[in-house]
Amino acid sequence: MASEPQPTRGPIPSPAPTAAGPAPTAPASAPGAPAAASSGQVLAHAEDWLALVASVGLKGPVRELAAHSAFCGHQDGVLQLSLPDSFDHLRSDGLVRQLAQALAGPLGAPPQIRFESARAHAGDTLHARTERERGQRQSEAESAFLSDPVVSRLVQQGATVLTESIRPLDDH
């Protein structure tokens, strides 16, 4: 009797068949090939993870799971991620399996996904990066608007600028 992995700890098996199979030691990969086949991408750094998550076109809760997960490592077909406890509800078996399946194409095979406890110094997440970039674009838009000569003249004449109404051009 095989025990099932818990949704919050340990490896999540790939959606490959678990019953009868001619090669039980090589799940969903060519004989003799590592789990992350040479035809697949290898994630060496957090930047690789962020680029992969942004490129695979995830939607809904699976995207949120990936966006809030920080990269810890990728080796031998095992993808190690860190997820803050506040997003533990995203760590369900179903969502983790959907994420593994979405990553199967770029990585060459569905990875086993393991979650480590959230580390304070864990890598950047897609969500954190997106929020930081959004804040930077907002600051730049406000600076550009306030430095406009027409706006400056209107402010000198008594106009008030509501900075919360200023939006970057790409935020339509």
C-alpha cells in the first residue's frame, strides 16, 4: 500500500501512471535519461524560474500558486519551491499537479514539486517582482506628469493634482 503525499510537504508525483508499467524507476522519461531530459530547460537560478512562470501562460489559481512561489532549486526532475504560509491554501494536490503538467513541456517532463518552509531570504517571486515593477512605473508616471510644464503652470495658479488619478500609459 503506497502512502499518498501530503499537499503541504514532500514530493508531489507527476501525473504519469502509477500502476503497471514496464519501467517503474523511470517515470515519464526516456530510458537512461534524467527526469529533466536534455530536451527540456534546466532551472539554475530564480531568474530562470521567473521567466518560465511568466512564459507558460498559467491562469487562475495555478498562476497564483506559481506567482507566489519562490525558487529554491531544480535538480534531477525535482523542483523545490518555497511558498509563504499565508498562501498555503494554494498548495492543494490538484493545483500542484496542474502546475507540474504546465511545466512539463518546457522542462521535458512533469517535475516533482516539493515545497520547503518559507525562507526569509528565498528568491524573488513573480508576484513580488510584478508589484515592485508596477510601483516603479507608477512613480515614473507621477514624476513625468508633475514635471510637465503645463501641469507645473496650473499648480502655480492654484490647481491640485490628485496623484492617485495618475496612471502609467501601459496600465489601461
